[in-house]
Amino acid sequence: MPAFDYDQLSLEELEQIEKEVKKAIASFHSRKRKEAIAKMNDVAKELGFSSATDVFGTEPSKKKFRSDVVPFYRNPENHNQVCGKRGRKPAWFNELKKRGFTDDQLKIENQK
């Protein structure tokens, strides 16, 4: 792999390269998956099945992931620290609660 000096590029150029690399990686995985399915179908046919689907069942559905956490609470002392409503609360949230802050005071909408 050729050496490349990324320090000489602008942020826009680096972001464009990142976008192109992500696209290339996704394309690579897609090609490899298609190759694997074709090989599995060939083996399944050799064993007397019509396709790999007969052996393994239907293709798995895409898992549904939760969307990104929407910030709901913010540390009034450090606005870079935020958290959502669901799940375990971070240490800074619990520490502020121990110091007497209420949930309403920590809500982003109630802070100036």
C-alpha cells in the first residue's frame, strides 16, 4: 500500500476520502456475501437440495436497531455531558442527583 501524507489535505478532502472508503468497504462486503451465497448454493445442490435456503431456511431479516439516543438531560456544569431518557444514567447524572439536583433541573429544555 503506498504511503500517503494525509496531513497535507483539507478537512473536506479527508471527509470525501472517508466517504469513498466507507462506500468501498460496503461494496466489498456485499460482493463477498454474494460469493458466499453462490458457493453455499453450489454445495447445497451437490447434496441434493435446490438451494442453500432449503438447508438454512429463509434469509435472516435485518435486525432493527434503536435509533440514536436523543439527548434529554444535560449537565448544567458541563454542557458537553448529555444523556438520553432510557437506559442507565451516567456517573455525572447520579452525582448531581446526590447533590440535590432534580430531574427537571437537568432536562435540556429547562436550562438556559
